[in-house]
Amino acid sequence: MNPLTLSVFAMALLSGTFITLSSTNWLMAWMGLEINTMAIIPIIARKHHPRATEAATKYFLIQAPAAATILFCAIANAWFTGQWEINQMTTDLPTTLILISLALKMGMAPIHSWLPEVLQGLDIKTALVLSTWQKIAPLSIMIQLYSTHSLALILMGILSILIGGWGGLNQTQTRKILAYSSITHMGWMLMILQFCPNLTILTLIIYILMTFSMFIILDQNNALSINKLPLLSTHTPIISSLTPLLLLSLGGLPPLTGFMPKWLIIQELSHLGLFGLATAAALGGLFSLYFYLRLSYVSSMTMSPINNLVAVSWRLPHNPMPMALKLSIILSMMLLPLTPLAASFM
């Protein structure tokens, strides 16, 4: 794709998200979502490959009915109440359908099955955009709707934690593993959204920080499957030593940054007396922790198979670490001491 054309689509992607973030009216929010969708589809399909075309088609077929349902429910609510404001959803059926549509847009359980398949057909940088930036606009609308339908949000949140952890156990493709990781983290955000929206925003920021680091590491080393992770030690030894810590941070183990949001979420649920929900979320996180440990073991404690028919790894060109990657890795591992400061703003 021409760099100028790509920059136009990237600006449209940014504009669509910011329009939705700044909107309190359903029509403007829906327009931002549509601009966002129409901008990402050419970026997905820019690689002239059957898998990329398939991913773009699947993504469009999922997003189109979700957007149509959102618009239909907004019109129905305006018909019943005379209000177009997002926080004025007072009728139950349109509100429930909009929540389901937004969950479909983000790939939340139980309507999540499209996300791993679409991510598998993308290049790593586009998969990063789809896993992080594309979640912001729908989640911002959910935050404005958080005062309603608490049971639906809790059920989708806990199902996403369980299904995201369970689905990634037997995967060998790194993009599919990170897709299930995205489902799990979005489940944590959705579960706490109605009780503490600021904690949802904090969890999203930390998730984007950690996921950005992981995707860039995979992109630099072209590690599309776990069989290529052992090559990190020969390509980039420093990254090879930091990758297990980054993966454990994604899993939420102390004393790494990823433990902060899970700690605060479980603490908040406990203060609200929801001990069963907090226990279920903590136990569900053990499933995802397993495949993070698996990736950590493969990337740091195994050696790549010897093949004399290809170039030796240490003869390949050296790829220096970008400054953004260095900064994001440091922040992904060392922010836990700031937990009391973050808790004071909740």
C-alpha cells in the first residue's frame, strides 16, 4: 500500500476513535465507530494474501451487524424516550442489545470466536492495532452505560476470563495466544466497569502497554509461532532475557506491573462483598497464567533446532531495540510500587 494512502487510513482510524470518545450523542458515537471500521478494513487487507482478504471479510461481516444493531437500538430508544444521549438509555431491551453489540465489536465472550481467527490472518503490527486501539471506542461507550445491566456485564466479564484462559491453553500460534489474552484482559475490565470505571481505564492503559511490548518483540523477530521463540536468544539476547518477565507481567504475577490491576480489582470486589466473583476471577486467571508460563519456558529455557541448510542465527543482521520498546518494557515490569498512588485516584 502506498505510504500516503496508509497515512490517510491511519488518520481516519484516529479520527473515528476520537469522535466516539468525545461524543455523548448516539449518532456521533455510531459515526465514529463506522469511520473506525471503514478505516481499519483496508489496512487489514493491504497485504495481497488470501489470509488477509479472509480476515478483512470476516471482520467486516462481524462489525456490520453489530453497528446496525447499535443504530437500530439507539433509534428505538429515541422513539420511546425522545433522548439521543448515551447516558439516557432507560429501556431494557435496546440497552441489552447495545451491550451485546459492543461486546461483539470487542470480541468478548461468549461472542468471541471471530477474534483469534481474524488476528491469525493479520501481520503483527495490524494485529496490535486490532488488539489495542480498536477496543478503546466501544469500551468508552460501555463506560457511559455502566450504570445499567450489572448482571450482563458481570456475566460477560467472568465468561471472558474463563474462556480466554481456556482457549489459549492448546494454541501454538503467538497471534492466537495474544488474541485469547486480549479476551481475558477485557473480561477483567468489563467485570469491574460498573463498580469503578477509573479502574477499568487503568487496566486498559496497562494492558495496552504490555501488549505493545509483546507484539513489537514478536514483530522484530518474526515469531509467528512458539517454535520460533527459542531463536530470540541468538537474535536478541537482551530481549530473550526480558521476554519471560514481560509474559509473567501479562499473567499478573507480582512484583511486576501486570499484578497491579488484578490486585486492585480483586480488592475492590472484596470491599463490595462480592467474594465469590473475586474468587472466580482469580481462579480463572490461572488458565491464562499457564500459557504465559509456557511461552516463558519456550522463549528462555529451550534451544532452537540446528539446521545446517539455513543461515546461522548470529550471522543475521542485528536489529537494535527501538527506544519506545525499551521504555514500554521497563514500564511493563516496574510500575507496581506506584499501586498506592493509583489506588488513591480510584
